[in-house]
Amino acid sequence: MTDTAAPVQHKGAILAIILISYFMILLDNSVIFTGLPQLRADLHLSETSLAWVQDAYTLVFGGLLLLGARAGDLLGRKRVFVFGLVVFATASFLIAVPPAAWWVIAARAVQGVGAAIVAPSALSLLTASFDGNERARAVAWYAAMAGIGASAGMVIGGALASWISWRVGFFVNVPIGIAMIVLAPRFLPETKKLAGRFDFLGAITSTVGVGSLVYAILNAAEHGWATIETIVGLAVAFAGLGSFVITESRVTQPILPLRLFHSRERTGAYVGRLLYLGAMMGFFYFTTQFLQGVLGFTPLQAGLAFLPMTAVNFAVAMAIPQVTRRVGQATSLVLGIALTLAGMIWLSHIGSGSSYLTGVALPMVLIGSGQGFTFAPLTAAGIAGTTSADAGAASGAVNTFHQVGSSLGLGVLVSLAAVAPSDGSARAVITAQAEVALTGGSGLLLLALLVAVALIVPGIRARSRTESVAQTRTAHKEATTTRIATLKES
């Protein structure tokens, strides 16, 4: 059920605006990766500061997503969507002109605020604008952006870093953002404003909890688990997350209604997404450094090295609506995670003597095809069975676990990589770190596969049975009504 039916002639424009905007914010998850060596040299960053350039974005993005989703419900999703684009485009400009490390990290955090506003409104506007098969195709395109945006960012970031500067990767967001700001008010439908209030306490406790956890993990990677900073960070994290759960169970209008977790399908989708994205962010981060630091690729070559993954990802993602109709969402999801896991295990065996073709490209084909199979059913499971009142919260939860998984996963894998042997040449150190981190990423994917089999697949099958029974009852009721009407006429 849509809040505001979109005119048929505008649906193409609506889908384009939503997908381009979502692609832009996901692009900035990875556009920085191929420019990391150049960025580190330009701003004289340590390994931890370098990780914070990425985590400042994904952490704030994930931490404020639930509040962003609630803002769309209360203030109108189109209005909030446009405001988020303004914040995002402005922050992108500020990232491109930083004089020092603290500036780029702070600007990345502001950019995360804009992304946290845009992402949940985008998915909510999409579900409000399309119904039935049209919605299924639109969600498939939206899910495809989740994989394609990240891998395309590697190519675009690498090309711009090689030809001009890593800064240009953020400048390009400015004209794109302005175009979307101009077009969105004209084409996007406005949704009903819900009465209520903001759950600021929930937003603060969730952001503090997750932020402290990521900080503690990254600090442990550089200074150890026994340091006072790490211990305090972990204590604040558990206190913040515990307070968040208590708050959400008591407030009348929570930013994350705990009833969303009453469905094992949705619960599995959120946890599985967190684990899956944690593995994928580590994959991008360490594979990029291996390509440049060990195989000697330029930023452009490193970006182009991800093309096999991008191409197969796009091809599979576009075929997903037909595939799921034939084999079902559950089969597609399990196959996708299994393919990604196989590719990650293969990639984790890279060494200083590995070739690009057999050591990197072929594993990437498996990972890319796995992403194509995984994201659409994982997204659909995250919003399955929700009412219109919970649509914004469910959309926010999908994106929140996506971004929090990216932050936590990268933090965990950077911490794991720190235990790799640090003696020897720079190439040997980078290789050892990549091997350890990618092995850890394989572990995260194995957990994601277990979650899918234990929670999501049974949930999908149970929902399908319920829907089938409901359809049968509806058909029987309609047939009975028709027979009665026929008898009366005769």
C-alpha cells in the first residue's frame, strides 16, 4: 500500500532519482579506497587515522540512520530526502579541500549525517511509489546498487586518483547532488506525516554505543586490548548499547521498534547483513592495498582490477527477479553467500608471488556473482511483512545494519591484521596483513551463511506458507461470493 500513488509517467524519473542518490552515497563507501596510499602520503596519516577516514563516514552513517528514518516519518520523506542531499553535497565539497587529517575525518562524519538522512528516505520513497511486481523490480535495482556502488567506487576512485587527485572523487558528488536537489521536489511523491516525536535518547545511546565499540576495536589494533582507552571504550559501548535496548523497550515511539525483531526472517536479515558487509568492507580495504603495495598497481589499475567483479555483479543482479521467481529467495540468498564465501577463501590464499588473474580476478568473479545473488533477497527479507507504520523503521534498520556492519567489520579486520608478522619488507607485511584479514572476512561470511540457513530461510518459507493460505482463503471467499451472486440471479 502506497502512501501517495505516484503518477505512471513519473515512475521512471522517481526510480532514477532514488537510485542515483543511493548510488552516490554508497559510492563514497569505497571511492576513497584506491586513493588511500595517496591520501596517507598527502595528509601524513597513521594506519589508525587512515581507517578512521572510512569509519568516520560509515559510523555516523550507521549511527544516525534510525533517527534519519524517523525524521522522514515525522517531517515527510521527500522534504527530509532533499535536506539530506544538501548536507551530503556540502560535506563532499569540504572533504575535497581538507588542509589536514582532522578536517577530512570531520567532513567525512558530516557526510555520514547526510547519507543517514538520504538512505532510509530513499527506500521508503521507493516502497511508497511502487506496488506488486513493479516494487519487486525496483527493490532488485535498489539492492543491485548496494553491490555495484561499492565496486564501481573502486574504479572511479582509482581513475580519478591516478589522473588528477583523490580529492576529485568527492568533488564529483557536488554537481550530481545539485542535480538531484533540483529534480527531487518536482518528481518525488510526498508521504503522509505521522504524528509523534523524535526518540533522541535512542539515537544518542545507539550512536555512542556503536561509536565506542568501533573506537575500542581500532584502538586495540594500534595500542593493545589492555590499554585504558580500549577498556573504557568497551565499557562505554556495552553501557550505551544496553541503554539503547532498554530505551527502545520503554519509549512509546522508538526509532527501532523491537517488534521488528519478532520475525526471525527480519532478524536474520539484519544480523546477516551486518556480518556480510563487515566481510566486504575488509575485502575492499585490504585487497586494494595488496594490489598497489604488492602487485605494484597504480590507483587506476587497482580500480580497474575490480571490473570483473563489477561486471558479473551487475549481470547477476539484473537477472535476480527472474531467478528468484524460479528458485525462490531462500535458494538465491544461500547460493549468493556461499559463492561469496568461496571467493573470499580463495582470495585469502594470496601471496607475494600470486598473479592478478588466478590470485585476485577469478576469486573476484565468485565474490561479485555472490553479491548479485545476495543483496536483493537480503533487502527484501529486511522489510518483509512490515506495516506501513513500520516501513520507515524497517528501511532504517536495513541501512543501519549495512553501515554498522561496515564499520565494525573493518574495525575487527584491521585489528586482526595487526597481529600479522610486522618484520620483513613492506610487501611482505602488506601480504601478511591481507591474508589474515581476508581469512577473518571468510569467518564473518561463514557466520552469515549459518544465520541465513538458521533464521532467514525458515522465515521466508513460513511467510510463503502464510501468504499462500491467505491467498487460498481469499480465492475461496471470492468464489463463494460469485456462486451466491449467480444463484440469486438465477
